[in-house]
Amino acid sequence: MKTEYRHGWIGRLIALLESCPAFEFPSFAFFSDPSEQNNSPVGTLPALRERLNKDKSAFLVHAAGTCSVTCNDPVTQSSPIFPDFVPGMGVPIIPVRFSGGLPTRGSHDQTRLELPLGSTGQDWFIGAPLYPEDLSGIPSKERKERILASIDNLGPPLADERPNRPDEDFSRKVESLGESLGIRPLAATLLAALQADPEGVSLAESLSADDFENGTPSGQWLSDLEQWMGKL
């Protein structure tokens, strides 16, 4: 991920999850700033290679996230890390596509979304791995095209994709939490998602009731999480 995301809500959420004392959360995000490497990712490779080899990981490659404003546009951008350097690291690339959360190209709403349209659930499609031997020996441009095509070819045809049905009950829950707790929509959405998950109910109840064990690592972590949600 670009370094700018480290300081956004998703980067801070990842940091909080990784610091949770209750369990060991796998480190899954790697931030790099191309401007600090003379617009090249090469400087980030040693640390990245070390992490991948240590954790026996693979690269998940997906579409442009909040940079995508419609569900019908193909993926056109890829970090040069993927086609140019990953094949030499000996780890597979796994294509991922999210479907059903964006408006169609003909929609008048072309704003960037932080969350799926209408609080709907998205469909996730995970493709077959592209192994280093699949990508080695072919030009960089062709490797990039193959990676991007492996994402676009997952799920429904791009021209046919439509947003999934809005989850009106969940939207009302988000609105109710926002009003009752005085929190913004993004924080209310995260809290509502916790409440809907059997494993997240107790955490949501502690956050809603401001019920922390003072002086304990878990209590401090919950307090940090509450403060972060209050700033969203």
C-alpha cells in the first residue's frame, strides 16, 4: 500500500489490529512511498522479501479500492512490484476481485466510496495463484497484462456487473448507532458489523458501554480503539 494509506483510517485500523494483546494478528499490509525511492519500489524490496520468506506468504492483488468509482471499469493500474519484482521473490500472486459494491458506469453517483454502496455485502472472488514460473521468461508488459486480466476475469463480466441489493436493515442500524452514540457513519458501520458477528458482540458491547478494564493491556487497547473510532 502507498504510505498515505498508513495515516488514513484503514492504516490506523490495521495498526490497531496488529497491536491487539488478545491474539496474534498476522501482518498483512506493507506500506511503501515511491517518492522516497526516486519513484522506484526497489528500496522496499529487502524488507518485503524478508517478511514474505518469514511468514511464507503470498501476494493478494486486487482492484484500485476507493480509487474505483464504478463497477464496470477494468483494472488498469498495477504497482511495478508485482510484474517486475515479485516473480523473482519466489512467492505466488493471488488475484482477488470484489464485486457488487460500486454503482454502474451510467449512474450519476461517481463519488469515491469508503464502504460498499447501500451497505450491501460484496462478493469476493479468489483466483488461482500465478506462480513465479508462470510469469518468468516473459516481458514485463505481458506479465502486467496477465496479472490484471487474472483479476478482471474473476466473477461476472464487467459489462454485466451491477451493485448488490442494498442492506436497508443494516443501514438503519448504522444510522441508529450514529445518532445514539454521536459517532460518524464510518465508525457506526464498523460497530454495527461487530454487533452482527457472534465473535464480535462482546467487543461491540464493551465499546458501546465504555466498559474497559483499566490498567490492563486489553483495557488500554479498547480505549485506543474507542478513541480512534471517535475520530473517524
